[in-house]
Amino acid sequence: MLVRWALWLLAVAAVLGIVLAVLRYTKQRWSARWVGKAHGFVNSAALALLVFAWATTGLPRLASTALVLLSLTAAAGLVTGQAWRWKNTHRIEVALFAHLSFAAAGWLLLLASGA
């Protein structure tokens, strides 16, 4: 049950992430800050649910792998946010690609785990 909630929260966070990317690339800074905070909070809630499920009831192997990938996604998201502040285009694109790749792989593994 907790994994299903986490999947839904991650889906909402993905939509917020797409909105965030559009706002960032269209240079609407003030809107992007609030969407970025919401994106991070929703992702943190999903990650907390997964960690709680892992610690209390255990997770299948695929779901545990997804938890690791989603933790890497969070780290890449923090680097992406800092890269926007540094205004370093190359770092933004690399960090954003890593963030998106880890997130998609983690979500798909979590979905495939069937937990």
C-alpha cells in the first residue's frame, strides 16, 4: 500500500518536474521557485514512504533498487538546483539529464516490482 502511494506521489512530482523545466527554460524565475519547492516536497514524501516501507515491512529486490535510484535522483535534483543558481549551462544539462534518467528508471523499477 505504501509503495502504491509512493508511485502516485512520484507521478505527481513528475508532472511538477515537467512544469518546472518549462518554467525554467522560459525564464519565469518566480514561478519556478514555488514549483521547485513543491516538486521537492512531494518527492521527499514519496521517498520517506519508501524508506518507511523498507524499514518496517521490507521491500522486494526491484523496489529496493528503485529506492537507491530515487535517492540518487534526489541528489541529482539538488545538484540541478545549484546549477541553476550558478548559471552554468553545461552543468545544468548534465545534472538535469542524470536527474531525469534516475527518476524514470526508479519509477519504472518501482512499478515493475509489483509491491
